[in-house]
Amino acid sequence: MPWKERYTISDERTLLDSDVRWPDGKRCCFRVVVDLAPASGPDGIASQDLTTPDAYFGMHGGLRELCATLKRYGIKATFAVPAVIAEIHGDTVRRLSDEGHEIAAHGFKHEDVSTLSRDEERARLERTTAILAKVLGTRPTGWFSLPRQSDKFAGGAVSPNTIDLLVEAGYDYFGNGLADDLPHYWVCDFAGRRNILALPYYYHFDDQFFLLFPKKGTGLENPDSLFRNWKAELDAQYKRGRQFSMVLHPHAIGWPNRLHVLEQFLDHARGLPELWYATSEECARHWLKTFPAATHLKLEPSIWRDYPGSLS
């Protein structure tokens, strides 16, 4: 695909179903991402966000029951953890890592970085990496951003500098890729071919958009709709041999009636042979080795030209 700066993020070429390959001949990749950030505003997690009943439940009863459910099904998840949560709940984060789950970075305080200067965003990224490395004894390889439905970038609340800063910091993957249903390369500099692997994310498979909106107490939550979305997407991706991913929030999914819906879905998934249950890090490692950017990213000079008044 011809490249245009600030217009596209990649070459916009996906793999044919017949070209997708997963380890050991597996049929389809299955990923679970757990977001450990409590509900917060665009400025990120504040002290009052940590003292709500929902936040307490999410880091205690909800997380405990969700982890027990994942363990029963033999699933290792990717936990997206803001730095401030890792500092406050270091023992919990270390325990999750010791149990075999992946810990990925989820920003400094789950904030919208789109209005930050490059220097400020870099400082927060470096601080986040250092905090998680101190808590875990090893630095994270993946980074997740705050997802919002109105974001103009194909990847959540990022700034024009985010991807370049992640490449600069040595991250292997970005977890909020909206431009494809397979892992794909997000190019931040055409001339230098600087890029990062983006893993698929979509709002339709994120529990918060079904369980947290409308507000609590309205009786309008949609766990059954969420189950139908998960099942329809998994069945379609399994049929094609591609990739399925879902996002869970312990303070939302951790209630017994909602965990029952999750269990129903995982029962369905368990009935599909040759699923590859992978963490995001494992998925990224496989993709980077099997479909490296050096051979699979096809960038061509732009044939488009701007003109006065152009919206592109």
C-alpha cells in the first residue's frame, strides 16, 4: 500500500488465511487480556479512584475469582498494569507473574497521553518501565493504552509520539491495534522503517463496554450480548485460522453472574480442538519470528499529494 505520513499506520496488507501459521500446527490463537486499571478519568488514576467499592472489589474478590476461573481452564493471561497500581499492589502483581501470567505496561496511571509533550510522555514511559521492572525483576515487553471509542488513531488514546517512543524504549509490541484482526506492524517513520508490532484489539470483545455502560443500577447491562460477541468472533476466527482476543476487568467480570457467562464461553472454546492459548508476549514473539517486518512489511512511496484545503 502506498504510504502517506499521518494518514495510515502500516502498509494495510493483511495475510491470507492460508498464509497464517501458529505454533505446532495450531488452528487459531486465543488471547486473554486482563486490565487491572480501575475506572478513572482522562487524567488517569487519582487517589479517589482507588478507594471506591468497585476498585476494592476489582483488586480483591473480583480478581481472586477471575484468577481461579482462568486456572480451572488452564489459561495464562496478559495482565495490563498501570505503574501506579504496580507500586500500590506490588505483592499482587508479583503473585500474578509467579503464577505464569504475563505482566504488560498499561501507562503510568492509565491516562490519556494525547495532549502531553513528547518529553513529558517519554518521562512517564520511562518511569512506568522502571517501576514495573523494579516490582517484577524484569522489564515488560508489551504496552497497552487507554482504549476509547472516539479515538482518532487506530489504537486507543495515543499521541503522535507514542509509537516512536515505544520503539525507542525497546518495547516488542503495542496491545491496542485496531487496524487488522491479525498482528500487524505500526510504522512511525517511513524513511527509517521504524515500526512496532501491534496486536489486535476491538471494543466489541472488551467487557467494560457491555458491563459498565450504562451506569450501574439501570438494569441495562448486556452480559448476554457480550457472550454472543465473543462466541461469534471466536467461531469466525477459528474457522479462518486467525486470532481471537478478549479483554476483561476484574471489577466488572468478577461478579458470580458474569463469571458464569465467561465460564460458558470458555466451555465453548474448550470444545474447539487445536486452539493455541497464548499470552500477548508469546503471540508477539511468534509473529516477530515467523512474519518479521523486514520481509513482511511492504512500504511504497506515496502517490497522493495534498492540495490547499485538503482534509488528508
